[in-house]
Amino acid sequence: MRKTERYPVKGKNSLYQVYATVPFWKVAKNFIAIQIARYTPFLPLKNWIYRTFLRMKVGEGTAVALMVMMDIMFPERISIGRNSIIGYNTTILAHEYLIREYRLGDVIIGDDVMIGANSTILPGVTIGDGAIISAGTLVHKDVPAGAFVGGNPMRMIYTKEERERRE
């Protein structure tokens, strides 16, 4: 189960009420910073934007590919360890707006993690050190350290122990 905080809403759906949950100017600033970072090919500049403007924790040596979409509403709830790779066009969400509630959850990505292209990471997920996420995976629950997972819905391909036996 993902670790999220739930906030019920009354009346119209929660996304319609978005600016009651997060200030408009925060969203506008984050949108501009994220769009610049999405297109910049310079990894140190990209990581600086994430750390400075979005208040994300990004470890040394981490490489975020082109077109990665960080959470616009709550990027400060995303933490990426050192020496990790986030693949092309991946989406990392720390919020989800539903009909009768919205949910917030920290996304914690460990050290030496590889996330394949076109993956989606949902709020409240922890990805352990050394994990590998196959391209196109919907990460909807925690991933143990060293595991190799993939698919939609995500499933375990092999554990750290199985991986070590194969090597």
C-alpha cells in the first residue's frame, strides 16, 4: 500500500478546487522551472533547477533525462538519491486528485536506481537502493532494494537475491 495522506473535499471534484490546496503562483513558478529543466540537456543545470527552484532533494551524479515530468504541485516531496538515472519522459507524481479527495505522498528514490523511459511513479512510493524499473512501468507500490520490476501493473521480475544468483 502506498503511503499517502488523504484529504476529503466537498462539492466539486478535488482538481476543480486545486487552488484551494496549492497557491496559483507556486504552480506557475514550478511549471516554468520544470519546463526549462525538461528541455535542458545540461545535467548539472537541471539538478540545480530541481534543488533551487523546486526544493527537491537530488543526489550527486544523478542523471534526469530529457522530458521528465516532475510533480508540478508538490515537487518538494520528491527525493532522488545519488548516482540514479531517471529515463526519458518519466512522470513522478507526489499528488493525485480524485473525485471526492486528493492524496499527497512522498516519493523516495534511493541511490543507484535506474528508472526506464516512459515510466510513471505514483505518490507515496519508495524505490530502494539499486532497484531497476523497466521502461513503461507504472510504479504503484514500494520497490525493494536491488529488485528488478516492470509492467503495468508493476510486477516483480526478480529480487535482489535472484539477481545476485544470476550474475
